[in-house]
Amino acid sequence: MASGGHDLPITRLGPLDLLGSVGNSHDFPDLLPHAIAMDVGEGTTIQVLGVETVIAVKEETDDDKDRAVLLILRRTLEELRRE
């Protein structure tokens, strides 16, 4: 993952999409301050990006898939802010 590549290992819970970097080459140390700890059960906690950060990263790219999901992410953020 240090090379910034993409890996898709299969785990006992299914595929795990791992990216060495996202957006305009943001890597783990860049993004960690924007991460939220999430308990995934069995005493395991992972770091996930907050919705605002995911939106910002996807806005940086010129990828059709990223642009397509932005509307959904923005709507999700609106719903989260209402709660």
C-alpha cells in the first residue's frame, strides 16, 4: 500500500477494497486526522473517513464513478446533519 496502489484481498467477511492513496494522492497520514473510529464488532475498531472528507476527495478527481456518487454523498451528508 505504500506505493499508492489498489488491492482487493478476500477476507472471511468478503472483499476488502484497499487503496494506497485517494483523490490527488492523499495517503493514510494525510487522511487520518479526518477519520472516525468505527466499531465493527468482536473488539475490532477501524478508521473510516467522514462523509465530508469523502466528498472533498471525490471532488478532486476527474473520475466518472466519483462524480456519479457525489450527489448521493451530498444527500447523505444533509440527512446526517438533520439528525
